[in-house]
Amino acid sequence: MAVSTRRILHGAITDITNNINLEDELHCDTFSHAFIEGGGHDTRRPSLVRNNPFASTAVLNRLNDQGSILSKFLLATDEKGCDDRDGKPSCWSRLKACFASPGSMDSMDACWCSLMLEPMESRSVRVIMLGEAYALFGALFLNCTWILYEYGSVKGYGDTDEDALVNHVFEAVMALAIMCNTFLALNGMTLWVLSILQSESSQQWVFTVRGMLSLCLNLVTITVVLDFIGMVLAVYSNLSPRWPETIICFAVAAVLYISWQQAAGEILMKAIPLEFYHTPLWNQLVSNPAAVLTKKGRQELQTGARARAEELKQRAYQRRGIFDQNQTRRGADGDAEGQYPYLSIGALLRGAAS
């Protein structure tokens, strides 16, 4: 009776195991694969780590590799930011050194590293949605950019060139905004179409398109900043020298922009501090200056980044049903809540049936 029960339990747990590892077993892994012979044909199976035959651990191999992008993203390396290669720091290097972020990747590619840790199905869907969002935003926002250009351009209303310098600057700014906005829609559409075709079959699709994702994000930021500058110049060109109306419009524009920046900055600090921590200094200054220019903001950002790095790392281990050895050692040193290593239910059942 005990043997029969054990066999039934083992069969049920085997089914659960297959469902748990379906993502990595069938769709393969983000980075690498190992092929084995079985049943007269090649069967795809993840490489093994720590002698655990149930673990799908190619992502974890990358986490254990000190030189991988995921290790750098999760602050698992000893690298320091703001290093000067030629020994002659530039002014920009000195400025970055004042706000140095230890271990920062200093790259927009970090915004997509957390997506690399997601299951294959989730990655595929999200990349498609990102391409769709960038394409639609670029196409729709181009109308706003063009309306703003018509509002502020002296050519649109046939006015005289009373402020030639302001008009010339406005024309240049809006020309750059239109170009960035147009190529945002083009890049978003390209990412959208290619992701529909390749994201389900390409094993490293997020890693492959991270450059285009970063380009789209940069174009969004640049377009928004250029449109705001163009808005200010357009208001000045149309309302000056009626200074009361001009000042009121300037104040409203500043309040709207600062309110948006604070709301977006709070999301960055609370939801994705690690991704924001790794972005370049210029992006941090544009997105949330307080997180860089104040000591309290820098400390809060660094603390949040390390907490999210630990969370993402533990989640990667949990989804693959194995222990994080580093977390195990830390858990052995103290009894604080949250310091114990986590093992998924599927892994516990598999161990009980073996």
C-alpha cells in the first residue's frame, strides 16, 4: 500500500514538475542550451548547475558569472563607476565623480535586464507590447509636436521677424523634435513587427533588441524635453511683450512639467530603483534630479537599488526551484526575518518524492 501510494505521489509530482519547468524546457533558455540524446531524437534540456537535475539554471549560471550583464545589473560585481581610463579626467568625468554610483552600469540597457530574468512567455509578450506602445506613442505624439510647431512658427502666421533669434532657435528645436518623434514611431514599428515574428522563437530576443529598446526610450526622453523647450519658446514668441500673460503661461508650463517629473520620478524611485540606478547620469538628471543632486536622494536610491537587486535575484532562484547559496550562507548567520533561503513548493515536492 505504501509503495503504491508512493508511486502515485511520484507520478503526480512528476506532472507538476513538468508544468513548472515547461517554460525553460520547451521554449528553451534565454542564454544557452544543452542537447542530449533521447528517444531516437535530440531533446532540448537546460544545462545543470550544482548537480540539481531538476533545475533550469542557465540564467543562474549568468548570475554566478561575475562578468555577465546580469551580475553587473544585480550589483554582484566589485566594479566601481566613474573610472577614468586615460588618467586625464574630463569635466564630465569630474561631474560624474561627484555623484558616483558604485557598481553602476551607466547604460540605458539596464532598463531591460529585469525583463531578461522573466519566463520566456512573459518576455515575448512584453517585448511585443513595448514595440506597440512606442510605435503608437510616436505616431500619436507627432500630432502634438506638429501642432506646437504651427503654433509657435512665424511662418505659420506670417508675422514679421521681430525676434529673429528666438524664432531661429524655435525652428531648430522643433525640427529636432519632429525628427526624433518620427524615428521613434519608425523604431517602435520595427521593434513591434520583428518581435511578433521572432520573440517566440529567438532564445535571446530581449538581449538582442536591448539596443533598440534603449534607443526608443532615449528618443521619448529627448522628444519630451525638446517639445517642452519648444512650448516655452512658442509662448514667448506669441505672447511677448504682453508680459503678464507670458509670465502666467510660463508658470503654468513649469508647474505642469515639474508635477509630471515628480510623479514619474517617484515611480522610478519606488518601483524600479535598480534600473534607474544603472542609467547614465544625464538620464537621472532629466528624470529625477533630486535623486542625484541631494545626499538623501542618493542614499535612498542606492538602498532601494540593493533591495530590488536582492529581490530579483531571489525571484530568479525561486522560479527555478533551487537555493541561492549566497543567501543560504547569510541565513545561517542570523535569524532575522527574510534572511532564510526560499525553496519553491515544486522543489520541495520533487525532493520528497525522490
